[in-house]
Amino acid sequence: MWDKKIKIMKELKKIEQNSTWSEEDENRINRLILYFEDKESFTAEDDIVYANWLKSLKERYTWKPSDEQMKALSNAGNSFRPFEEGHKLLWSLYNDLKKLKEK
């Protein structure tokens, strides 16, 4: 039984996403702060570069679960008995992710 739950926990770890904030992102955010403090030192080209970068953030950091991840979570939820604590939590997570996936 514990082996099965350990396997499930490993599958759940695969579902986690790691959105990495790069050194380039850090530099750009710092430059944007400077931009708002001293706009005169920036060019029209800077305006375009930073506007495009800001627009790209939503795409880069929006995650939706894959079909494989949803299946793994469903299998994990089914491995618990309905009265076990993990059962309700996993199905709640599954339903929230299903709504996210549909958006």
C-alpha cells in the first residue's frame, strides 16, 4: 500500500511546473523600474522591446495541465478510498485543474 502511495506522490511531483525567472528577466525588470523613474534616458526602441517583453510574460508563465498529467492525477485519486484524507484533496485538485484546462 505504501509503495503505491509513494508512486502516486512521485507522479504528482511530475505535475508541478517550474517557471524559471532568468537573469535576463531580472535585468529587464530592473531596467523597467529605471524606465519609470527616468523615462528620458530610454529610446523608442527600448519602449518596443520592453512592451513586447511585458506582453510575453503572460504566455511564458501560463500553465495548463496536459492530458497525461490529468490522467495521472485521476489515477492517483482513484487509488485512495473515499474516506481517506487524500481522496477528497486529490479530486478537488483534479476538478480545479480541469476547469483551468478548459479555459
